[in-house]
Amino acid sequence: MNEKTSNFWPRVAYACGTFGHDVFYAMLGTYFMIFVTSNLFHSDNPSRDAYMIGIVTTIILVLRIGELFIDPFIGNIIDKTETRWGKFKPWVIVGAFVAALTLAFLFTDMGGLAVSSPITYLVLFAIIYFVMDVFYSAKDVAIWSMIPAISFDSHEREVTATFARIGSVFGGQLVTIMVIPVVMYFSHDANGGAGDPTGWFAFACIGGGIATLGAIILGLFTKEQKSTLRENKTQTSFKDVFKILLKNDQLLWVAIAYLVFGLGQNLINNFNLYYFTYVIGDNSEFSILGVINVVIGLAAVALFPILTTKFSRRKLFFASIVVMLAGIVCYALSGKNVSMALLGAGIFSLPQPLIFLVVLMTITDTVEYGQLKLGHRDEALVLCVRPLIDKLAGAITSGVVGLTAVWVGMTAGATADSITTEGLANFQLVMFAAPLVLIAAAAFIYRAKVTLTEKEHARIVRELEEKWDEMSK
């Protein structure tokens, strides 16, 4: 079997894992809050419903911010894992199964407790959400930490990451395509186009099953490469975890820029369905956006290895930001025009996979940057930063989405006709103006502080190959 063939199928298996992983991420990051605001609390007492939505939103935000201090230790534990299947695959498979099971419970009212015993429901919700988030985090860190374990070559990492991102684009946008048809098919009550709890539970079960199957395929058909550069003489202790992260300055600046960017990106992505439901008034058109995003997302990802041979990652990052800002402006001006809204949302989505890959590759290269600077290699600990930032951005934007939905009246029983002019103006301010400022600010931070280029990384790897045996003593 030649090298291209031997590399191809493991890459496909890896893409299957990221496919399922982004199915889960979209369910959790985007559609769970829609379930909470449109279905979970739907009684004859709107003020009580709004209060409960606020409590659930606060619980999610607190737990996810708390996990900022847990995820690095998860990465540290993964780095210390030694099994016959490698460091990462056991965490991917077990994490997928437990996360899928617990998320399905969260897409219910837990046997009516949300209404009959709100305090009991909130306690159980917090416990189950915490368990789900910990195992999802372990899987998230493990699945993306495999990239530096597969190769030290930047271009090979880009090809592997491209396969991975193709899978994740398929997964994330499949959810956009299937959410309304699946929810409505299994729902007994259309609920103004938002479906009922039965439909949402079926949606969660199907998505969780897909995520688990993808993790199993990844586990069966991928492998880590062995190298002396991946071997540490000593393990990073728990007390040194944050020291390792804080001293890796390039990792920190990439993380800060990505967090600011993620806040802007997630606000629009999480409000898309709200826009089609409560502004345009026809969420049946929303699935079209999913199809558009699959096509343009796959095209963008497939071009990534070609683009990085012609342009630096920095140039690709800034060009992508410009396109996204243009998309926001187009989207914001669309009003009830479906075609213009789809165009604006599509332009906004087009560069998102490219920015993800640029950030992922830069963070991946900070593994060797930190290894040379600090004399210790920490793959999962460094790579945990990217999903940690995604989760923090997701938690903050979920909180903003939940509170904004209550503020502007986009909750259970609402329709496009019931949204006031003031409510619509406030909604558009949060959905469009805030992201525009945040994404532009992220570009400024990246330009000013991130200096780790492909050329510099290649130099670092050469120096490590010459000095690592001596440095690691």
C-alpha cells in the first residue's frame, strides 16, 4: 500500500469522528437554547417561564465558566494517559457515549419536573449538564489533540485538519438542515413552527447517536505516530498546568483573539433560526441555509491547503475577516427579504471554516513553540485551549441569546407578528452590531500580537530535532 493510500483512510476515519463531533456541538451550542426558550418552559404564566429561562441560562453560564479551570486539567490527564489504543481514542469514544446520553436527558422536562418541581428540576439539570460538559470536554480536547500526534510537518497537519474540517462542516450543517424537519416530524404539536418536546427529544437522540458512531469509527481506524519528540522525561504536574499555559505567549494571544472572534461569530450563528422564525416569519426556509452552508463550507475547506501554499495563514485570516464583515452588513440590511438574508448569512458563513483552520493550525504549532521555550511537550494541554475558548464563547453567547430572547419577546408562543418594532430593533442590535465590532477587534488583536508563522514553526522543529534529547534531560 503506497503512502497516499495508507494516509487516506485514517484521514477519512478522523473526518467521521469530527463529523459526529460537530453534530453534537451544533446541538449543544446552538439548538439546545432554542429548545429551552421555545419549548421547555411553556406555561400559562409567561413571567414564571421567563424567570426559569433566566435561571437555566445562568446555570449554563456559571458551569461553563467554571470549566475554564477544569479543562486544562483534563488536557493534562489526557497527556498522561497511556493505553494500547494510544492517549486520545479512549477519551473520544467514552466521552462521546456519555455526552450523548446525558444531552438526551437535557432535551426533556425530566418527567414534568420542570413544571411540577422546579427546584428539583434545576438541581438535576445542573448535575446532568455538568457531567455532560465534562465528558464532552474530554472528547473535544482528545479529538483535536490528535493532530500534532499525527505529524510534525505543518503541511501534513493542514491536510489532516482539512479532512477533519470537511467532516465537521458536514456535521454542523447537517444539523442546520435536519433540525426543523426532524423536530416537526416527531412533534405532535407544531407550536407555531417551534415543535414540541417530543420532537426535540427525538432530534437529540438521533444527533447523539450520530456523534457516538463517528467516535467509534475514529477509534477503530486512526493511529498516533511514535517519535522521540513526543516523549517527556517527566510529566507536567497539576500545579504546573497553568504555568505552562501562561508562559506560552503565542498560545495566549491566539486564544484571546479567537475568543473575541468567537463571541461575534456565535451571536449571529445562534440567532439565525430566531431571525427566520421571528423576523422573516418562515423558518421552513432555514434548511436552505444549511444546504448553502454545506456547499460553501466544503468548498472553502477543500481550498485551504491550496490557499496556504499561495498565501500565508495571516493573509488568509484577514481576508476572511473582511468577507465576514461584508456578510454581516448584507444580512443586517435584508429585513424580511429571504433571498438577501440567505445571501448575507451565506457570505458570513463562507470564511468561517478557513478561520477555524488558521487558528487550529496556529494553536497546533504552539505545541512545538512551547516545547522549545519551556523544555516540555504538552499536546492535549495546549490543544485544550481551542475547545475551551469555543465553550466559553458558546456559554457567553448562549446566555446572551437566552436573555435577549426574553428581552425582545422571542419566547414560547411568540410569532413574527407579535414582535414589537422596539423589540426588533434591539434584536438586530445584538445580532448584527455587536458581532461587527467584536470580529473587527479580533482581527486587530491577531495582527498586533500573533507572530508564529509557518516559517518560524519549521525553524523551531529543526531546532528541537537537534536539541531535544539534551533539553529534556
